[in-house]
Amino acid sequence: MTEKELEYYEELIKKQIDELQVTIASMMQSVKPIEPDTSIGRLSRMEAIQAKSISESNLRSKRMRLQRLEAALLRIQRGTFGLCSVCEEDIPEKRLKIAPESTVCMDCLTEK
Ligand SMILES: [Zn+2]
């Protein structure tokens, strides 16, 4: 991978990290504990709990993606970015552009 390409991915990853941090911060606002409000009925309380657990798992997956992106940034600095961690072949550009946090190529991913 050329220096120019690495710079491109570094920018891309940093931008995605920024966006994720903003999203996570605003999601944290909505994942507040449910108030034991007696004015809402039993059903709507269950709905509120359900909605809460959905946004919590959503938040978890966002946090995981953030960690993977930060790891990808480290790989850029170490010079191992874009290499499959299983077969050590180059991960196709098309895949990296969609998911720069990828650590395996499509072949190794589907071979599980
Ligand atoms: Zn591979």
C-alpha cells in the first residue's frame, strides 16, 4: 500500500471515529434508566424496557466498532494495515473502503 493510500485510510478512519463518538454520546443520553413512573401503564413500561435494551445493544455494537477503528488506526502506524491477519494477503480495497476496520479478507471470513 502506498503512503498516499495509507493517508486516505487514516483520514477515513479518523472521520468515522469522530462520527461514532458523536453518535455514542447522543445515544448515551437516550439510554438513561427508566423512571418508575406510575402514570405509564404496564404495557408501555414493557415497551420502554424493550426499547432500552435495543438501544443498549446498539450502543454496545457501536462501541465495538469504535474499538476496531482505533485498532485499525494503530495498524496504520505499525504498517500492518490492510493485511489479512489470517493469510497475510492484501485485503481488497473495495472492502477496506466500506469497512476500514477489517482484519481479515473475504476468503478467510467466509472460511470459518
Ligand atoms: Zn485472508
